[in-house]
Amino acid sequence: MDSPNKRDRTRPAEMLGLSGIFAVFTGLVVFMSTRDWMLGLIFAGIAFIVSLVVIAMLVLAVRPDKDELLDMDEQDRDASH
């Protein structure tokens, strides 16, 4: 069985990084408008969790391409033997 390629290994880091960017942006906007650190941190945490869930759901909604379907079929055949 082949090991995952670099794109497959870095996909979780991409989702976490993008969610982190959204969280920092939201936290900074809230902090700049209210001047309250705690409120900024709360909104940053909420934005991180919500954006991570939304991005993960969007990734799950993508249909697999031909190569991924072939790989899944091979894994199913290997598991049944």
C-alpha cells in the first residue's frame, strides 16, 4: 500500500491554518472595536471552531475524482482478502 502523498498529509494543516487566519482576523476586529481583550479572545475561539467545522464540511461535500475512486476500490479489495 502506498503512503499518502504530500498534499494528503498537509490538508489538515491547511484547514487549521485557514481557520486560524479567520480567528485572528475576527479577534482583531472585535478587539479594535470594543478594546476588550477577553471579548476578542472569545470571538476568536468561536470563529476558529465555526470556520473549522464549515471548511471540514465543505471538504466532505467534494466528490472524489477518478484516481481517488480507484484508490478506494483497491483498498476495499485489499481489506476483503
